[in-house]
Amino acid sequence: ASETFVRNIAFARCHIFVYSPRPGTPAAALEGRIPPGEAKRRASQMAKAANELELAFLESQRGSVQPVLFEQMAGGLWQGHTGSYILVKVKSEEDLRGKILPVMIEQAGRGCCLGRLA
């Protein structure tokens, strides 16, 4: 049911964790807790769905031009974020730190997009 909900909403990014009761809280005394093995299985299943949704969202950006605020150079590529917090990486010899520049999104990968200055 939760996975269906997440897929229907098509979240771009999800933060998934297994609930862990805190001693002394009302929730710690509740009955009917899901066994730890089942909770881990469900979290794993949800993480798989979340990864698929994130990649689909990033793929949907391919071919678009997005303004990117560049923050740092890492691994030979300048990195920055779009207004919708997509991590974008581009190759440039110019110092891009602190600049907002248009980027043509060319590829989508796990957690980021690759592009070129437009």
C-alpha cells in the first residue's frame, strides 16, 4: 500500500528509514509492531521504488535547459543545483563557482544529471 502510494505520487526523492521505538515514548508501548525482518524487507522494497522514481524524474529533465547555481569542482566536473535541487555536473575550464548559468541536460544517472553549458 505504501509503495503504491509513493509510485502514484511519483516523488522525485524519498528518505526511507525503518522506525525504531524510543524508550519512554508513547509509541514504544504500542502493540502490533512489525517484526524487524519484515520492516527491513519493506524498507528495501521502498528504496528500490524510490531509486526508480528518482531516475525517472531525472530522465524527464533530459533535453531541457535549466539554470544551475554552481558550487564546487569535484572529479574534474563543476557541480551545482537547479531550482528544483537536481545535482548537475558539467565540464568547464572556467571557474563557475557562485555563478548561475543555463545548462542543457544531456544525461541522467544515479542522483545527478550531466550536461553542458547552454
